[in-house]
Amino acid sequence: MPRHHEDSLLPTSPIDLKRFKFVGSKEVNRAWTQGAQIMGTVPTIQLHNGIAMPLLGFGVFQMTDEEAEQSVVDAIDIGYRLIDTATSYMNERAVGRGIARVGIAREDLFVTSKLWVADASYDGTITAYQRSLDKLGLEYLDLYLIHQPYGDIYGAWRALEDLYEEGKVKAIGVSNFSPARLTDLMLNNRIKPMVNQIETHPFHQQVAAHELMQAEGVVHEGWAPFAEGRSGLFSNETLVAIANKHGKSVGQVVLRWDLQREVVSIPKSVRRDRIAENFAIFDFELDDSDMQRIAELDEEKKLFVDHEDPAFVKMLFSRVLPD
Ligand SMILES: NC(=O)c1ccc[n+]([C@@H]2O[C@H](COP(=O)([O-])OP(=O)(O)OC[C@H]3O[C@@H](n4cnc5c(N)ncnc54)[C@H](OP(=O)(O)O)[C@@H]3O)[C@@H](O)[C@H]2O)c1
């Protein structure tokens, strides 16, 4: 069991501590007294509207309802405060049940969902947002993202701006927007996205996108931090060597690397032991040589979908989601 000492909970340099606030300490302390195996508070990064977003969260893509409900309970119990779902994951109701089972105060959670392509229009977005809230059993979302850069994303963005200005959602953003798409959206609307969630892992580090987003004050959230294990991530020699050096796992090294780059990461697991392992990243630090060696793993190539591929776009619009 890790030491329960304030110092061990703090992220260390090169993260600029002035940019972080700590959330959830009360619940974490309660979890500690209840004997939770993994402890820690989650450092947050400030969005450009002042909202604090945890730098480590929990993703629920490709889970059955049973897995989503139970793993959300486990994740919150272990200390995660950010839950990342989407309409297209078809598990918003199960996520909502998990949140309700834990009984955590709403303001101590940061819940994200995403707008599906078929709903990407002004009216579609207003309706879809309420549908997501109803399924999740929540009064508001902390972050609502346009999931894919297709459909009437301008109409969708104007709806998000209105929902935000009416106080119905705490923060708004996009996902899978290339630097050019993001720039276009920023130049032609009232409110800049607060977050862009994009594929990010050691084999696709998104350095140029990251620099643009940092310069523009848009927080970089990375999806598939483990590349879903593709390209042998968990047995990669460099990552294994760095993990051994710190007495940590490859997964923990990857998530710590994200944290030190100020990339919000949202690892997914349906196993409580791994959910806990993935949370134990606040008690060690990668040094410059570790960071450099990981930087050299970048192949600058997407491992999942090609957003420029017409077949992918057609596939998205052919998907009919059940109610
Ligand atoms: N915006 C988008 O378009 C988009 C796209 C994809 C994903 N996302 C978000 O990003 C989240 C994370 O991405 P992802 O779910 O695709 O993949 P991921 O987090 O990169 O990888 C998940 C895989 O790694 C395994 N795993 C987790 N922790 C592990 C550990 N410590 N050691 C060994 N294996 C481990 C999991 O298996 P077990 O579950 O069996 O442990 C699962 O097979 C999603 O859940 C979703 O919220 C967003």
C-alpha cells in the first residue's frame, strides 16, 4: 500500500504546479479510511474558461453495460474523478447507474460525453445533449464534445455555445479535429473549444497538434493512451526498460508521460487491478532522458482510423444507434 503522505500525492517538475489544483481530496481520504488499495488525488489542468479538468480520467469505450457500470464504480472508488463516455458507446445508462451507485457528490465528478455524427446540427445537438443527460441521470455535463469532425459541425458548435452560455454545460470541445479543422472552428466562432480529444500514445504523439493547442489554450486530451495494446506497446523494449528503472509498469510509464506533457489521459480497463494500477502514477517522475527516449518512439502515424478516408466517413454515417 502506498504511503499516505501529502508530498507523495503531488506531481513533481517539470509540471508547472501553479497550473494545477487538486480535487477530490475529501473522497480520497474517505476511500483511504475505507481501505482502498490505491490512493492519490488527481491533479487538474485549467481549461480556458477556468474549469478544472482532471489530468487522469477513465474511459469506457468497448464495454458491455455490466462492465461499464461496475468499472465506473471501481474507478470512482479508486480515486478517478473524470469519466469519459459517448453516445456512440451505447453505455451512458450503465455509466449513470455506476455513478448513482457510488453516491459521490456531483460536483466532485467530471463527466464527459460526446455528440454522435447523426446529431451534428443545431437542433440535433440540443436534443442529443438532453438525451445524454437523461440516460446518464445527470443535470449537466462537465464536458460535451463533438465526437467527429463531420456533419453540420458549425450548427452543432453554435448549439454547444448556446448550451454553454445558458449554463447547461460546464465546458465544450471537440474530438478528432485536425489542427486545420480546429483552427477553422476557432477562427469562425464566438467560443474556442476548451478541449480537443485526439488519438495520442507513444507511437502517435501528436507533437504539432499539441503545440498548436498549447499555443491556443485548448487542452489536449489523448484517447487510446495504450494504443489498445497495438504495436506491442506493453512489451516495447524502451518502455519496459523505463518501467523497470522506476519499478513501475509500462502502463504507468505511459500515463506518467502523458501527465508530464500535460495531456489528459483516459485509460480504459474492465479489470479492477488494472484500473488501480493505472491510477498509481503520482508517486514517481520520468526524467529528461526517459522523456527523450519515449519521444523517439513516435512514428507519427494513426494506428486506428484515418479521418481523411471517405470509407470511414461513410461507415460513421451508416451506423444507426439504438435509443
Ligand atoms: N474520441 C474518440 O474518438 C475516442 C476513440 C477511442 C477511445 N476514446 C476514449 O479513450 C478511452 C481509452 O481508449 P481505448 O479504450 O480505446 O484504449 P486504451 O485505453 O489505449 O487501451 C485499453 C486496452 O488496454 C488494456 N489495459 C488497460 N490497462 C492495462 C494495463 N495496466 N496493463 C495491460 N493492459 C491494460 C485493456 O484491457 P482490459 O479492459 O481487459 O483491462 C484494453 O484492452 C476510451 O475508453 C474512450 O473513452 C475516444
